[in-house]
Amino acid sequence: MKIDPKLLDKLAEEEVQALLDGIRDEELRQNPAFLAKVRQFLKDNDLKTTPETTAPLVKQITKELPDFGEDDDLTVNTMDTKTN
């Protein structure tokens, strides 16, 4: 079954909005079943929170590129590949 990507995006947005609405609701915020759903959503989407998080935060995982210094500092080793 092929689903339109725009429809999937809309469903995902609605799911996030429903979870945010539930967190704002005093009763749902105290409901362990609802909190389990929120935790599962965060886990499924690799989202992390900390005690210092006071606003919604999404952090993209990135890798830092190594700093190799200036070009003139680089040394290139070549192998002698003479053929007979």
C-alpha cells in the first residue's frame, strides 16, 4: 500500500499536536498510560530531553569534521609504484 508522503507528514504533525495538547492538560499529564505513550514517541523518534529542557527541543545529531590545519601543514605520503 502506497501512502502519499504529504498525508504521512500531516499525520505526523497531528500526532505531535495531540501529544503536546495532552501534556498541557493537567489530568492527562498525570496519567501514566499517556506518559508512556509520550516516552515511546520520544524513543521511537530518537528525541532526548533533559531536566534543563524548558521548551520543546529537537537536536539533530551531527558529526564534527576534524580540523587538519592549514594545507601547508599536511604531509602526503606516497608509495614508490615503479613498474618494470
